Amino acid sequence: MGAFAALTAFKIGTDLLAGFSSKKASNRAAEQSQAAANFNAQIIERDIDLLTRQRQIINTNFAASQGRNARAFEGEVQGTARSGYAYAGFDLSQGTPIEVLRENAREFDYEQETEAFNNSITNMQIDDAIEETKLQAELTRMTGQANAAGLRASGTASLIKSIGQAGSTGMEFYK
């Protein structure tokens, strides 16, 4: 019975060793799965910085454009209209010259408001893209957590199974 007892002890030991090894391997795989998910989420989140910079550039260009357009309107459009009417001898304080200048101003205001509206739409689109990016990163992390939990659970199940097998082997020996 000595050889049989040694073989039984060896089987119990290998069953337990296999279970602990499987558990350790599953834990390592879970850590690597989570690390990969975190890395992917960081790459996704990098887009948030790019979108924020894009917004700054767009808003800076918008502000510069508004100022440039205002100077051009006053200097070129209105100045050209005034000098044309003045050169022709019209009184600039009443009648058609004033109506033309007012119409030019209304058109300019409309164009400026349209640009402002378009800029606000672009900013809303960037806000949406940032929020979507944050959600994608969060989902990637959650997927990694779920995968890691599944791997850890698989390792635990394997360990429990090997302990059960070792126990069964021991019980059979002592029957």
C-alpha cells in the first residue's frame, strides 16, 4: 500500500498544483486584459485633447474673422459707398445714401450672426464628439473589467475543481 499511497499523494499534489497554477495564470491574464483595456482607453481619451485643441483653433479663427470682417466692412464696403455718393455730390445724411449704408449694415450683421451660429454648431459638434469619446473610453475600461473578472472567475472555478478532485482522490484512498 506504500506505492499506492505515494501515487495517491502525488495525484493529490498535482491536482492542487494544477489548480493553483491555473488560478495564477488566470489572474495574470486578468491583469493583462485590464492593462490592455486601460491602454486602449488612454488612446481613445487622447482624442479629447485633440478635440479641445481643435475647438480653441476654431474659436480663435472665428474671433479673428469677426474682427477682420468688421474692419473690412467699415473700411471697404461702407467707405466705398460713402465716397461714391460724396463724389457724385449726394448729401450723405439723408435719402438713398443712408438707405444703402443701412442695408449694407443689415447684410453685414446677418453675415456675422450666421458665422456666429455656424461657430456655435461646430462647438456643439465638438462637445458631442468629446462626450462620445469619454463614453467609448469608459466602455473600453468596463469591457476590460468584465473580461478580467471572467478570467479570475475561471481561475477560481479551476482551483475549486482541482481541490474537489484532490479531495475525491483522497476520499477514495481512505475508503
